[in-house]
Amino acid sequence: MYNSMNSLFEIKLSKEDNLLKRFEEIHNYIYANDGLSPQQTLEEFVKILFIKISDENVKTNQFSISAEEWDLIKSGKTNIDFTNRISNLFEKTKQAFIDIFENDDRIKLSAIALGFTINKLQSISLLDSSQDAKGLAFQKFLSHHEKDGRGQFFTPEPVIEFCVEMTQPKPNETIIDPACGSGGFLMSALKYLQKNYSELKTSEIVSQHLFGLDINKSIARIAKMKLLLESNKKINVLCINSLEDIDAIKFSIAQKDGFDVVFTNPPFGAKITNTTTLSKFDLGHKWSNYEKGFHKTKTVYPNQNAEILFIERCIQLLKEGGRMAIVLPNGNFENPSLEYLRYYIKLKTKILAIVNLPQETFIPYGTGVKTSILFLEKDSSTLNKQYSIFFGRVTKLGYQGNKNGTPLYQKDKFGQTIKDSKGQQILDEDFSVIIDAFKKFQNGKEIVSDNAFSINYNELNGRFDFDFYSPENRKMFTNLENVKTVRLGDICEIVKIKSRKLKDQKLTVEYVELSDINTHSYEIINSTTYQVHELPSRASYELLEDDIITAIAGNSVGTRKHATAIVTKEFEGSICTNGFRVLRNFKIDSYYMLYFLKSEVFLKQMFMYRTGAAIPNVSDNDLLNIIIHLPNKTIIDEISIKMKRAFELRQESRKQIESIHLELA
């Protein structure tokens, strides 16, 4: 608590740090004294800022508290004049910002917290303060408090800036984020334009070119406040469900012809179950695969992931030739079941770039979902297009993938932090490297590196993920074109039928898990005894002697720790997890198969085919299409003999060790 009101007027307003200090003091006071959550505290603070701006607009000077009123409140007494004055101001504010306040919204602060807040802000003219002072103060204030209480709608700033730099918006273009959250993309686009166009009229850009939609009013308020602090003009941030009628949305924001640029990070994983809504989307319907393409059916899905509907909505919001950057979970780029989605994207757009992000990107903001960014241009002309597509992979974010997102800076070989010409530490990131590579690509230069390359459109099959098309994998397939090969599915069977033993609940069986394999010696080294009714739900397939089992699920798939084993007599009749696939009835020597299933060529293909954001897995269809190198019979026989002998020696060695008995007196 502060003893004198006079001390409040001693802070100069020209420096952004002082304004930030006031914001922090207010937030901390409310949080400490009113028992509100960080989220509620932030909401109340934003309400007060709206009241302040509304009062300044009408120049009534009602946003104030006298020394006498403040003293009365501090002494624990009620001051009706003060509370009524601020309540009346809030009613006028709700009318001024009718789209983001409900009629029954009220200020939830205690009298003393409200008095403290008014006391701190009354001497400041937010409208007359420099844009940098108030804008930067609010941005810095939010960058801390959004992470604390609002992780669900906060996109990492480096990712936002990267999307904007890659898309390169222009001052005459209209920009929209249909899931704008707290307005990060809109603010970043504005900053980009201010930085790159010296004659820019900020108020015109804010009032005529920036648009945001969000279903959550509390969040929309924050986005609107950010833009209000940049320009006290019309702010085009509306509380709207972006998945409702597209024509009504365009009418609401007076942009019936669509937008030049869409930036968005839609909600991940949320299911839309309203069949009326789903029926209005092409991607709300099931699609059938025939005649070398996918075709929409009349059947509406019972539910659909929100981000998939957002992809369609964003394309609808674009003008023909408009550009889009959208952050999506990797499943949309790689899962076999979503190939129809990727076909739809190819049908409606020109794919400009696909950039893979590290798994830790969103960990500081509440999720470990693997994501990539899709850059598109609306192009509805034809599916038969000819152009190049840029692929990039970010490996260094400039911050740690921990709860706090601690900044990481470049260091020299002695471990000392490197500084730029202004003495500032340099973030350890490679977003800028990918941007430079993309600009070279746009200028027609060939790009081939570990983290950036391009392919032709006709090379793009049913997948969009970076690893699938990496130069390393493409080189491997080129090399395989020069030797004799077969598909895995052509030389063995994959067991797909669950064991009949699983129907006998009282039967005792041996169960083999992924961890029961010695990955170095290709053998099963353990099993666990269960009654069938005790088995985990993933228990599936019965093993026969000379079967080969290989992992298709788990983080080790496609790595040097990939689990593959040949089944010996000891484990015949055991039940294995569905994390394995059982290979049987080989048309080539099984020991050569065992050798190949541990080779680099096999592991690289398995890693390439991995899909799934949480637990990586390889589909049966992709497993069947694994390419097997077949050298001549002499070489196959030679490898088989060595593999079999080595395996027998390991088995014999184990038996010798197990036969040792030490008699202790």
C-alpha cells in the first residue's frame, strides 16, 4: 500500500519501463489482495484500461479518485460517490464496446483494489502517451501474464514473428486471424509493417487492414486493448465463432471479397460435434478414395477436429491469390487417415512452404504437441499444378523447452555469451536461417541443406511432413532404384488376427512387450506370465517359432533401439503386444530378413513413415510398402549363414551361463 497519492505523479510517462512498472504494481496488488486467479486478475485489469480509454475519449475526467476518497477507502469505509462514478463509467464503456462486453458484465474488484488501480492510472493519458511507451509496456506486461494464466491461447512470439516474416504482408493488404486469441499475429503484422514501411499510417492500418475473430470475449478484449493502445480508432476485433456461417462473418466485418493474408494458430484437438455446423464444411463430410483421387460423400462426420475445419475456413476467408500461414499438429501432415485433408489442400491451394517445429516449441505454453507451419496461396484453378515447394526445419528456438521458456543465447567455444555490435546478447535460434533460405528459394536459387530443401509439386504424394521428403531419404530411394528390390508385403505375411487364446479368460499365457527384446541380439529375453483376463488390452498376436516380430509403435521406432527379434521355440505360443507386427511365411531366408530389419535402409524407412503426435507409429500399409534390398543369392546365403551362426552362438552362450551352479557350503 502507498501512503501518499502525491508520489504517484512523480513518475515520468515518457519511458516505457515506468508505465510497465505501474501495470505490474496494479496486477500484483489485485492478485495479492482480492483472491482472484491470475486469469481473473488480468481480465479485471483489462476492464479498467477500457474504462480509462473510454473516459479519455469523451473527456469527462470521471476516471479519478480524490485524496479524501482514497483515504476513506483505505480506512475500510465505503465511498458511494466513487464506486457509483466508476460503475457509471463502466456502463458507458460497455456501450462504447458493445461487441466485447455483456450487459451484465461488472467490475469484480474490491473497493480498495479498485481505488488503488484508479489511483495509479488517473494521472496518465493513455491516448496522449507515445505509442512505444504504452504499446511496449502492455506487450511486456502480457508476455509474462499470458504465460502464467493464458497458456491455452498464447503462441510463442518467435513462431508468430517467423510466420509474418515468411509471409511478408504489405500495407495495402487486409489481414485476418480467425482464432486471434490475444492478438499476437495482428500485433506482429503491424510491427512488421511499421518496421519495413517508413511512411506507414498506423491508425489507417489498424482501422482498415487488421481483423481478428475469437469465440472468447475475455481474450478478444485483450486483443482489442493491444490495438487500441496503438491507435484509438475503429478496432476490428470481434467476438465471433469463426466456424459459423462464412457469409455472415464476412458481412460482420465488411469484407465480402475476402482477405489478402490469413495468420492463425487454431485450437488443437477440440472436437466439433454440432452436425449442423459440420454439414456446412466440405471437411465436415467423409471423403472416399477412388479414381486416383478423393471425393466428398454426403455422409457427415459425427465429429471433426476444430483445426481441420479451420483450415477450410481460412481458405474460404482468402481472396484468390491470398496467402496464409497456419500452425497445425503434425498429424495433419502425415497421418494416413487424413490423406483426404491433404488432397483437399492441394485441390484448393498452392503450397508455398512447410516448416517443421521442434517438439518443445509449445511446452512453455502448456502442450508438447509436435507442430509444423503450413504456408499457402489460394489457388482454385486446377489440381494439376507445376511448381516447387519449400521445406524447412527449425531446430533452435531461442528458448528452452521448459515451463518457463528460458531464453537461450549464442555462445563461443569457451562458453562465453556472444554479443552484437550494440552489446546485446544474440538469441540462439535458426528461424532467421530458414527465412533467409526461403527468400533465396523465392528468388529461384537452389536450396539443399540439412534443414532446408525444395521438391517439385509432382513429387508430393499423400504426405506433407519434412522427414518424408528430406534429402537424405530421397537419396536413399534413388540408390535403391539401382538395385533389385521387393516390397515387404510381397515376401511375407503380416499377422492381423488376434489370438483365439484371448477368448479363454482363465487360460495362463506368456506375454511379450516391447521392453522384452534385446535390441542388439535380435532375441526375446523375457516374458511375463498372465491369466488372459489380467492381460493389458494391447495384448494381441500369438507367436510361432521362426516368426519375426518388429516394433511399429513407440519412440524407438526407426532408431538404433528399434525392437526386432526372431521367435525361438522357448516363446512359441506367447502373446505379444500390438506394438509389434508379426511377420510370417517368408519367401526369402528368414535370417536374411532378420539382418535387413536391423539395417540402416530399413530403419530410415521406418523413421520416415512414423506418424502420431504423442506415440509415433507406422501404419500396416506403410509397413507393407517398406522396400527390401535383394542382393544376389550368393550374398543372401552368406549373410544368412553368418546371422544364423551368430544367433546360435548367443543362444549357446546364454545356456552355458545358465547351466553354471555354484555350490555354497
